[in-house]
Amino acid sequence: MASEKNEIFVERREQGDYAVRRPGSERASDVCPTQEAAIKRAGEIAPGAAIHVERVRNTDAGKPDKWRNP
């Protein structure tokens, strides 16, 4: 796994939108209305960083409590 400086997370919020966060942060760097927009914004905020996206539904590859790559 990449070091914390080279990671950024896209998480679904209770409001239904998506937060872009750095590891250990208390506040989001940005909030976007869709997961797609949040992934794009994460790439703009931290170019070259590993983007971890919260899985929001059940799939053959994992459950909602797992992270995935964009």
C-alpha cells in the first residue's frame, strides 16, 4: 500500500454525496454530488496518489465495507 501522503479516499456520506479525504483528516478536502465527480476531483487534488474508493453496493468482488480502485 502507498504511503499516507500518496493516498486519498472517496467516501460516501450520509447525505448521499461523496467526500474526498486524505488519511487521518477530520474534514473533507472537497465534497462532490457523484462518485465519478469525486474520483476526478481526488485526482486533481492529489495527482499520482493512490485513490481508494468506498464500495457502496454488493458485487461479486466485494461488499460495501471494502475499498476498491477507481
